[in-house]
Amino acid sequence: MKMKRRDGTVCQSENGQQKMLGVLYGTKFGRMLLKPLTAPWISCLAGRFLSTGLSCVFIGPFIRKNHIDMTQYEEGPFASYNAFFARHIREGARHVDMQKDHLISPADSKLTVLPIKKDGRFIIKHTEYTVASLLKNEELARTFEGGQMLIFRLTVDDYHRYCYMADGEKEDNVYIPGKFHTVNPIANDYFPIYKENAREYTLLHTAEFGDMVIMEVGALLVGKIKNHHGKQRVHRGEEKGYFEFGGSTVVVLVKKDAVLIDEDLVQNSRDGCETVVRLGEKIGCKAAV
């Protein structure tokens, strides 16, 4: 899938990863290998190893291969690969827009904006889903009919901590077990990944944007979605949680006529292009009543 920065320049990444995933998802032999690879116990086992000191040998090659600018992040040494992967960014490296009527990005990611149809359906790469299948909650899903879905796809080179997009009252987390397919768009050509993958969501009540669903989706070899809070008052820019190793996704649902998403993000999505966004930057504003 094409990607653009907000200045309009086109960027490409994941070429090596695309080739590997093309073999796994695009060939019969590869799909035979996927069954064990997407099992939760494999992600759990991989996660345990990547939390040991032995995994530190992978840190240097990973940084070089993915051209990660470590000057933006806290200094090592790191106790494990997962400690490196979930590293904190340096203070001041990301600016959080604190204007109350601005909606901010929860993460460094590649953003796609999709309309939710009146019947609660939406389409990702020619695959039709329903909000009810995503949430496993038909009553809650109905309240987002006619609204918008924001898909923030994190790749391995992104900062894997995410924040709250607005001030509000957070409900308890709801965990939905499942598999661990990659969230790379290529996977959706073969599997309905957003209703198969393990995921966790919460409902956030906000004054400016109404009720929002914020969902974290686990991915291939991502066995842990680490959310910090249960039911409580939260604040924009406050860290909500983090992912351990792998690419992952944050999915946000907003209600009809609640948020005016920035036009460049909407147009890029219509053109089949993801937009590179950064944690804390404005992506929309409160819709006029």
C-alpha cells in the first residue's frame, strides 16, 4: 500500500517485509506455515524469549536494517529485545497538541480513514466487515453507524507506545482472544484479519468528541497488548499503553458528525494511500454543531 507524508511526499517502506509476507500469505506453502505461526501460544513463546537477555543480540541488526534514529529515544543498554522495542521516546521528541477541540493521533503510525455505513459495515481492501464483528457487541456497534473508523497501523520502525487522544472517562478494557495475523495490508487479501486477530478495546467518554472506541489489535508475534489503566479519568497525551515486538494497530471509532477529520487524511484514504502521522499531532477537530 502506498504511503504519503503530510507534506504530500510519497514514501515507501517494508520492501523486505513485503516480500516475506507475500510468500507467507500469497502461496499455498506459505499459508500452511501460517497456521502454527498465528497461534497464540507461538506469540507467547516468542514473547518470553524476547524478554530474556539472550534476545539482545537482535537489537543492533534491527536498528541498522530499519534505519531507526536512536537519537530520538532513551539510551540503552536494554535488558532484552522487548525492553528495546518498547523503549521510551526522549522528552520533547513529540509535540502533543493540547487544544481541547483538536483530535490527536494516538501513535506514530500510518493512518487510514474509513466511513462506517449506516448498516454498520465498512470495507478494508475489498473485504467487508461489520463493527459488531469487530467489537463482539451489537448494541455498542449500532451507536457508531454512520461514523468513521481510524486505523493507525504501526510498523516495526515506529514508536510502539500510544496515548489518549482526548480527555475523558475511560471504561474497563474488554479483551477479545483470537489469532495473530500480521496487520500488513497484504494479509487482508487472504484473511479477515480485523475480526480474527486478538484485540482489546475500551469506551472513552469525552466532552469534545462524544463517545469513542479505542481498540488495540495484536499482530504476528505480538502476544502482549500492555494497557496501563482500567476504569478511570484520563488525559490527552497521557500514555495509554504499549505493544511488545512486531507491527500492530490502534483502531478508533468515532460517532456520526462528532469529528471533522483533516481533509488530507480523508483524501489520501480515498486514493488508497496511508498517511504517516506522529503521536500527538492534530488529525481532526470537533465538528460544528
